[in-house]
Amino acid sequence: MKAKVAINGYGTIGKRVADAVAAQDDMEIVGVVKTRPSFEARIAKEKGYDIYTPSDENHAEFKKSKIDVNGTLAELLEKTDIVIDATPGDTGEEYKKLYQEHGVKAIWQGGEDHELTGFSFNSEANYNDALGRDFTRVVSCNTTGLVRVLFPLDIAFGVKKARVTLMRRAADPNDIKTGPINSLIPDPIKLPSHHGPDVNSILPGIDITTMAVKTSTTLMHLHAINIELKKECSDLDVLGIFEKRPRIRLVSSKDRIKSTAEAMELAKDLGRPRGDMWENVVWKDSIAINKGELYFFQAIHQESDVVPENVDAIRAMLEMEKDGTKSIKKTNKAIGIK
């Protein structure tokens, strides 16, 4: 039997997770929820996804657009094992009550607070702790990217402290309403930023402080990372750790990948759907040990790096696979991470 997965919120993250779930041989999409008709809803129909709406009130607008609707979210939940909730942030409590009423498990995204579920997920760091849970939260793109590098470094060498500056994209590429046009914005001005505590929701023993700057780009986030490790090591030791990680892609400026723009072009040349880069992009020639401390740069594709984590969270919560390493391999193979 395949896991029956619903997507509540078929937008930037939701549509990507839907396609990743559909690519798995042990899962299927039973429906996606859209509030209003759009090109995304039309394409979802073309892909064979059934369309549902939050309530009957939304049906008239879909009917005018000649997009068939299969029912409401409440009706969809009757045929669902688990919901990926990719709705806008701060709606979690309302939907949680509905999921509980229908006895359906749910996964939220990083726009919701850790307190909503009491558990935050990363495939490598705490897969076993997610086994059988009813509710969980896949942390944000930036937090996912930080956990992916901090977790293996802490296992190998011990992380004494981490200090990270995040240069954040201002908006997603399809967003025409937000973002600075010609400025750099401390975000937030009052430091530190929320990313450190978010990392601690998964890795509570890590001493981490973060600060962020919103920049005039839509492509990716860029992290400048400084880590003091407990054990001495070389840059080659760190490189060896990253080479073995399943969701870190090492690149080099010698290959003319010197920017986030070129990292995104790499994803397109790899044939990735939507040009997505699911892995952390770490510049291996940026890895340096200076005065006993580790430095490196990494880029994070905000639209897609959490996608494989959502798939693994489904397997863990439904106890379809008890071994996190096996789930990661299965997910990676299905969507095309080599």
C-alpha cells in the first residue's frame, strides 16, 4: 500500500513537494488544495492531481475559470494518511485542529513556530525521533542548510561555537510584490536573528549565533560561516566530511562557479525540474582553517532545499522506513540527487 499524501497549499513549496512525493514508489498524491484558480491549479490538473479548496465558498471562482474541483479540504482529509501543510505562516493552529478532528498526521514548514508541533525535523539529525509522530515541522530553508553542515561537523570534531552571517534573498523569483530594489537591509536590525534558535530546535547543544542581511536578489541565500571546533582538523578533513554527506554539493570557483547565479545555472544544466538545487552548495575552495577556526561559504536554494526533508518526514511519521539513511537514499534516487 502506498502512503496517501495531501498537499494543503500548492504554491512555491507545496507544488515541489507534490512532485517529489509523486516520484516515490511508496507514496501517492491524493489531492492538492488551492484557494483560488491560477496557472498552478491548471498545471496541477494536467499532472493528474485532484484539486480541492478550503471550503465550498471557493468553488464558484474555480467554476468561472473552468477548473474542475473535486471537493473541500475536509473531504480530502477523509482519504488521506498525512498532510503536507505548505499554507502561509501563522495558520497552523487553525489547520491543526482540523487535522486532529480527522485523525490525520501533518507536516508544517518553517514559517510556523516550533511550539506548534513541539518537534522540528531534519533527515540526518533526528529521523529516528520522528518515527510515529502525529505532527512535525520541517525547518526553514536556511535552518535546513545550517543543520546539514553543523550536524556532521559536530559528530566528527565537536562544534564549540558557530557564528553565521546570512545574506538572504529578498523574495522568490515569481514574487512581484516584495523585496528591496536598491538596498541592503539588516533583517532583523535587532540581533541576533531567529535562525540560531531555530537550529537549536534540532541541535540543542550547538552554541550558534546568527545575523542576516536582506539583499537585492531572488536566486539563493548565501551563508558566511565561522565555526570553532573542539578538535583540531585540517581543511581537507572538513572536505572529507562534506564529500560523504548525501545533500551537500561541493563546487569550485575553478569550474567557474563563483556566484549564486552560476550555482543556479548548474542546477538547470543538471536537468533539475524547475532548475531546483535541493542540496547545500558549498564552495570547497572556500573551506579554510584560519587561526584554529573553520570558515566557508555555502548557498541555499530557498525554493527547494526542504523538499527532500518533507519526503523523509513522511516515511518517518508513517513508519514506512525505520532507517533514516535508507529513506534519504530512496528519496534522493527518486528525485535525482546523485
